[in-house]
Amino acid sequence: MNSIILRTATTALLPLLLLASVVILLRGHNEPGGGFVGGLTGAAAFLLHMLTYGPARCRRLLPLPPEAIIAAGLFVALFSGLAAPLLGEPLFAGLWTDFEPIPGVKVGTPLFFDVGVYLTVMGSVLWMILSIAQWPQAGAGAERGFVDDPQPGHGEAER
Amino acid sequence: MVLPLSVISLLALAALSPWLVRAAGRYAGWMAAAVPAGWFVWFASQIGAIAAGGVLAPDPVPWVESLGITLAFRLDGLSLLFALLVTGVGAAICIYASGYLGGHARFGRFMAALLTFMAAMLGLVIADDLILLFVFWELTSITSFLLIGFYREKEAARLAAMRALVITGAGGLALLAGLILLGLEAGTFRVSELLTMGDQITQSPRYLPILALILLGCFTKSAQLPFHFWLPGAMEAPAPVSAYLHSSTMVKAGVFLLARLTPVLGGTPEWTWTLKVVGGTTMVYGAVLAARSTKMKRILAWTTVSALGTMVMLLGLGVPGDAAAMTFLLAHALYKGTLFMVAGAVEHRTGEKDVERLGGLARRMPITAAAALLGALSLAGVPPLFGYTGKYLLKGGLEQSPWDSALLVAVTITGVGMMTAALLVAVRPFFGPRVGGEGGGGGVGGGVGGGKPASRTGEAGPGLLVGPAILATLGVLAGVAPGLFADPIVLGATDAVTGLPGDAELSSLHLFSASALVGPTGIALLGGVVLYVFRDRFRRSTAVLDRLGPLEGPALFDRGLAGVLALGRGQTRLLQHGSLTGYVRTCVVGLLVIGGSLLIGRLGTATLLPPHEAIRPVEAILVGLMASSAVAAAVFRHRLGSVAALGVVGLCAALIFLLFGAPDVAMTQFAIETLTVLILVLVFHHLPQFRVYTSRLRRAGDLVLSLAFGAFMTVMVLLAVDTGFGEPISAFFSEQSVAGGKGRNIVNVIIVDFRATDTFGELFVLALAGMGVATLLIARRQRSGAGTEPGDEVVP
């Protein structure tokens, strides 16, 4: 969208939104927030960029393709859960350290699990929406797009 | 622990074989052969101890302890016979595959599948646990699917592979049920413990279902009528596969299991008669079709069907038959392996499959011809080859069993067919005149006509010769000097089958007795020569068999498969009509019917309006706003308006979450609402025109449905509030959140700690949903032909 206001705002908002999404993720264990909503916020940040500059540039901005972000998220979540069985705990049991790099944020396997949730959610949303945005425009879509009501002679008799 | 190592080492070799092929190229097969050959030597070193009645049974490793399933292996005489075949013939096949397929682009994949099959087959024969045995059984079905369909670019190969998989897979399911029933009835899954429980099993009321299910599994695997048809079809496989799977291993798995379970299930009239009738019929049918065929591998495939029938029939005869069955089995593996490899070599060198178009190859391929001749003589049962010993004992078994003249006639007919088949595969292509145009001709030498010169004349390479030469030599040795190795192996196996030690009557003493050549054997051999001479007339006069086509297995199978697919298409058209409103309607109606019927029963007992706190004004306003927006979304005549109204509903819901102390849920709801609007904006141009598509009546119906659904949900929520849940779990969570989960946000602690495994599953669902959306859109983009990368200006 060719609007100077939007472009200027995006430049300033993108890093802020991403930062906010990370804050939401990290504070989630004690305050409202967490990986899921953090991931959604992170995805929204990138989608703002997409609205401004288009899906192709947005894809280039991403450090990894969306599908790779999903894969990374699943792996992080999985490995955070695999640590416990090594110490004789049940799978996915939370293990905590007393290390607290940021006040209020303790390091433990549930934190890594939440990071996995964050990445998976963000990747899935980005993947879906970027695919939709890069879908061929108008024409073909209008006739062959999602059927939200029967077309003539398609399953429904009454017209 | 050496025994299970044999299976593990073969599996490891299979995993490494693609790299082995990359490194060693076409000689990878020679190198890979070292492993099965090594195990062959090890198994051979056990012959003495096992034949003396010993058993090798390493300590079992527990597997599924709660069900009493163990990783137990055991080597007795029967296992040893099969283990020797699997590793010995397996080593020969590895070398042969190098010569036959060495240059193929997918040779690495082939070796991996072949070695996995070998490991599965070996595991199958040394497993001492019914479930473990079944796992290996299924593994042989799956790997043989890969091997039969190796030429995946050929439709016939794919079809043959699928037929084999469906038939043996269906039999496998029956077998699984049978084995579980058997295990439950006996109270153990250990084969070695079952072997002593024969009386208990055969007396039990579950004996018949157990027998029927297990026989179904064995008959499908061992290609008995009427499940035989996948075996000749499987000749689409490369020759090494035919030589290995369809002569000496896979199809014998059924025979193996029958033999293995003879002490458990055998001896009853049901067992005896089923095996005799099914086996006997298969035996004759296979022999007749073998004599009628003209393609070399197909002739051999039909003789395999016939031989499998023979073995099944012999196992049905009881003790005297068991010895014959084991001898016959060893003989068959030796000669059939030889002949299939010869057939592959001939096809490889000449490119011709039809024996009637080949001739005079003996001069060009003398070693191949010699191997073929030895194999064929054994196939025909000509003394002194080992095949003759098998045939001889076969008749001995018949004579010792209650006299059964019908079976004797059947065996004689089979002998005639086998002799003809032997002449067809070993004499016609190698010693027949180098003529033999279309349709062959009468007379021993075949007809006259334009001969097909061998396209690549000359002897096959060493890779194609080593295997058949070794097996053919072994066949001769076993016949001439049975004491060398054949007797101890077969005796050990027979003891294991009969459960009676040391009935050493097997001797080859009678081998050259004068009566051998007269009687049935002589008739069979002579008849075979006669039939060979008049084979054209025979083919014509039995042409009625060709017209059985529509009644034959493949046709029935294809019709059944087509029926299943048609059923699937029909119900898909009925349910997956592609109309989104239709889907919503189906879901709503379904929920109403199921949920409503549950609700009605409860309505009487529940109070619909339990005591509650006073409704705050802000709540009333929010609810009113939500309700009016929902109505507005339904009646607006502008899409944008409807979308906005839906957004209001969502935001109000988020506010309600906030009001009732669920800030997490509210936050998420806000984010979701934002993204939903974004998606709607993006797909706006793709949506069809926003106008009324449905009739007034249909809309009225939908209105009724919507109101009913709303009422249903309301009642359900009210009832849910009223229902006592016992002690709510929320108290536990609030208590444990800080203590156990080290977090004050209970929702988050539940998600990432208490219920982390659930969340992990949901993450996968989410990833799959994303993948689904993306791939659907990509597929549609490619189908609509707009393959170009959409530009950046796509977004409005």
C-alpha cells in the first residue's frame, strides 16, 4: 500500500511490536501473556510489514521461511520435554534452575517449551497468511475461489 | 545372544547399503553377500548339534511385559533349515543381483529392500514369540511389495506389487487375529511353550476359529488356491527377487508357519482334510498351468505354485508326510533358485522371455545351460538329483498314509506337468533348434520359422553364474550323497515338525531301487515327455482355461478393488460436496441430533436457572451488543458490513473474558480477531459476488436451524453450570501453580507444564493446519496455471 504514513509507522512499529511479542512471551509465566499470544503478536508485526511492502518483501525479511520457523518451534518444544526423562522424571515434566537473567523470568524447561509454542504459532500464522496473500489475484479466484455457497447445479437443487 | 544378532546385522547392512552401493558400485552385491554368507557358515556349524536334538534359545528380552510379549528367539531343526536357506540362497542372490541390476540407478534402494527382506525372513523363522513372528511376517509383506514393484515405471509391476500386498496383507490380518486367539487360549505367546500344548488347543472350543484364521494367513502367503494369482503376477519383479522371494523364502513363510504349528494345531480331521484338499488342488492346478505357459519365468512361477501346494498337502498327511515335505522344501529351494536365476540370465542376455522363440543357447551359454539342466532334472524329479529324493519320499508319504488313490493320481498328473515344465525351461531354449518363430510348433525340436538370434550372444557374466552354479551343484550333491548335509538338516527339521525325535527313516537307501523307475515316477516322466512333444495341441485343447479369465483371481480382485473405490467415491460425493454452507448445516444438524437426544433426558432433573449473582449493567450491554451484531452480520447486504459485525461479536467476547478475570484468553482473542480481519481483507477479491444465492425457503430453514442451535447451546451452557463436577480441579491448579509450576499465571502453567504433552500435540495440529492451508493454496495456484510469482502490489 503506497502510503507514506503507513510506511513510516511500519518502520518504527515493527521492532517495537516484535519486542512487545517477546516481552509477552517471557512474562507469560507470571503475568498475562505466554507463547501463544506472543506468537500471534509477533506474526502480526510481520504482517503489518506485509501490508505495507507486500508478501514477497516480507518473506525476505523473515530470518527463516515460515515452515522452517514451525519446524524450529516443534524441535525446541520437543527437546525441552525430552530433558526430563534423562533425569528420571516423566516426559515433559518441568525442570527449573535458579538462574534468573531477567527479574521475574526464571530459566527452566517450561520456558523453552513456551519459546517452542511461540515459534510454532508465529510460523503457522505467517505461513497461512503469506500463502493467502500470494495467491493469484482476482480473475481466477473469483470463479474458482472458496465456495461459500453452492454454485449453480452444485449439490443444491433449489435456486 | 548370537542368534538375534543375525537379524540385527542384516538390518544394519540394509541401512548402510545405499552408501555401500555408492562406494562400490556394481560390486556392492558381492560385498554385501559376505554378511549372509558369514551367517550361513555360522548356521551350518550348528547343524550337528541341532540334528542331535539340541535347541539354541538365548534368554528372551522383555518387550511388552504387560501383555507377556517377549523378544524371544530360538533355533531348532525347522528354524535351522529355513535359516540356512535364507542366508545361503540370500548370499547367492546378493551376488546375482550385482550382475543383474548392478548398473541400475536405484540399485542402492534395491539392495536396502532386499537385505531388509532377508532380515525379516530370518527373524520370522527364528522368532519364538507369536507376536514377534507376526511383526517379521508383515515386514516380509511390505518389503516384498517394494521389491515386486521395483520397476515402478511399469504399470504391470505396480499392479502386481499392489495385488501381492493386498492379498498377503489381508491374510496377515487374519493371521494376527488367529495368533492372538491362539496365544490367549494357551495363555502364552511363546512358540516353544505352545509346542507341548497341542492336545489342549485342539480340544478347545476356539480351535476352529484359530485354525481358520491361521490357515487363511498361511494360504495367502503361500499362494494356495484361490489366493494363488498374486504369485505368477509377481514375476514382474526383477529376476533376483523372483529367485529369492518367490522360490525359496517369502512364499515358503506360509509353509513354514504350517510346519511350525503342526504340533500345536495338526492331527485333527479339519487340519488334515483342509490341507490335503487345498494343497492337492493347488498342486494340480499349478502343474497344468505351468505346462501351458510359454514365458520362462511364468512357467517357473506356476511350478512354484504347484510345489507349494505339494508341501501343504504333505503337511496335511501327518508324520510320514512331514519328512517328505521338509525334503521337498529343501529340494525345491535349491532347484527353483537355480532355475529362476537361469531364466533371469537368459532374459538379461537375449531380452527374450518366450521359450518358444529361443533356441540353441547351450552353445553360447554352456555354464548357464548346465545349471538349467541340473535344476530342471531336479524339478522333474529325475534320479539321482535331490528333487528325485523329494518326489520319492512324497510317494512314500502317500503310501504310508491311509491309502488315498485320488492323491496318488493327483501327484502323478503333477509329475507330468513338472516334467513338461522342466523340458520347456531347460531343453527348449538351450538345446532346441535356433528356430522357433511365432507359436513354436509340434515335435521335440519345435517348429520351423524365423529364429530369433540372441541379441547379446555369449555367456553371462560371473555375477549371473555363481549363484545358479552353486545351487545346482548343491542339488546334485544332496541327491548323490545325502549324508553330506541334506540328511541331518532335513531330519532335524522333521523332528521339529513332528515333535517326535529321531525317526531316521529318511534314508536314500532306496534311491536306486529298481521299482523307482516303474510306477508313478516312470509314468510321470514319460508322460511329461509326451506332453512336451504335443504341447501345442495341449495348449489348444485346454484353451478353455483362458476363458476362465473373468472368474480368475486377478479379475475378481480388480473388480473388488474397483467396487471399494466406487463406494468411496459415492460416499465422498454425498458428504464432501464442497459447499461450505452445506458443511455447516451438516455439523449443526449432527450436533443437534446427538446433543439434543442427550439433553432431553436431563431436562427433567436439572434446574435451568441456578442461583447466580446479579447481572452487572456492563455485562448486559456487552451481551446486547453481541446479539445485535450477530443478527446484523446475518442480514447485512454488504460483505464489509457483515465482516465488521462479526468483528464486533469477537471483540465483545474478548471483553467478557476480560471482565470475568481471564486476561490471557482475552488477549489471545484480540490478537485472533485482528488476524481474522487481515485474512478477510486478503481474500476479499477472491470471494464470489456477495448476493443471495439461496431460495427463501432454504433461508427460512436455515433460520430455524440457527435458532434451534442457539437454543441448544444456551440450554447446554445453563445445564453445564448446574451440573456438579465433584471437586473442581481448579483448586489443585491454583494451589500447585506457584509451588509445582513456579508461575503465578495459572493458564500458562497449565499450558506449558501441567499439560505440556497435550500442548505439544496441539502444536503439531497447528503446524499441520498451516501446512494444509499453504499446500492447498499452492496446489490451486498450480492448477489454475498462474504459476508466476505474484508481485508485491498484490495487497490492496
